[in-house]
Amino acid sequence: MTLPRVALLVIGDGRDDLKRATLESWHEHAREYDLRHVVDVDDRLHALGFCGAIRYGWDRLRELGEDYDYVFHLEEDWRFLRPFSVAMMARLLDVETRVVQVALRRGAEPSEQGKAVTEKFPGLFTDRHIGIIGLGQPARVQAWLEHRSFFTTNPSLYRRGLTLAFAWPEAPRCEAAFTETLIAEGRSFAYWGDREDEPWIEHTGTRTGHGY
């Protein structure tokens, strides 16, 4: 198997202890990838903000040339809970060209009253799989929940071409504005795994920003 060529985009605001733990967790649990670059955006002076940090990171990615094909997007306050295959996530992007992002699902935040978004709004997510038909049953080799609700800056994989075809919006509402642009173009998004999977990631920080 040819391993996907990946650039790791790490975005943080100076919480060095969280970043160390996040990167240790990434290296422990990420599987089957060829890491070509690490782009580290350190906004500890809070000069860039949420939207500016991503714009800056995408500018740096564009300077790297063509020796990578995918970006793994990672903010500094996450913990990976179990192994996952970057190669399988990349294969989904290769086969399902309308899907622009494969994200890892987290559990519910305390403010969400014990339910993650896929449980609170189950009808927004369509169960998808690529498999082999045999003995009357589909033998799934890949499964994902596809939706057209939001692009997330939580841990996820997307194509290098996304950063070339689109500019990350400026504040405010940059995440929402980017979602609206992609939906208008007929694109969709995916959560890795099937509906019954346990969370893949855990948020270790506090969401204190605004203007998403």
C-alpha cells in the first residue's frame, strides 16, 4: 500500500503542555501515513485569532510545493483515544470526490448535556460504507457518516487541493462562511466510522474563542 503523503497543520495559542500531549497522542495513535511536513502556527500573542491562524497556516501550506497530498488539521488541545488509519481516511477522499473532509468524532462536551452532535441531530447524518457484497451481507471495509451541515476545524483530514481552490475566510464567522461556500458548490463532509463507534478524540481544552 502506498502511504498518503501528509502535512500536519498544528494550530495553537501557547498552551505548550497541551500541545506536547496532543502531539504525543497523535504520534501514538495515527497509523499508515507518510509525514512530509509539520506546519506549526503559534499564536501565543493572540495577534491572529482563530480565523487568522488558519489563514496563516494555509498560506504556509501553499509554500510547501507539491510533495504532499493531504493536510491533517490539528489544534493543540486534543487527545486521540484509539488508533486510526490516515490511509483509510485518505482512500475515502480519493473515492468520494464530493467529500472534502473526513473528521474524527469526539464525545459530547459538558454543555451538550451528554449528547454529541450525531446523537442530537441523527437525521442530518447518512450512514455510508464502501464494502464487498458476499453471502447476502455487505462486508464493510470503510464506513462514515456523511452530512452537509458544517466544516469543522476539529481533527480531520482534507486534500491539499482544498487549500489551493479556496481561501479561508476572514473573521467573523469564518468557519460558518467556509461551510456555506462549500455547500453551495455541492460538497459534503464526513465523520469517520459508523454511527455506533465510540469517540475517536477527546477535547482537552476550553472553547473560549468567538467568531467561528
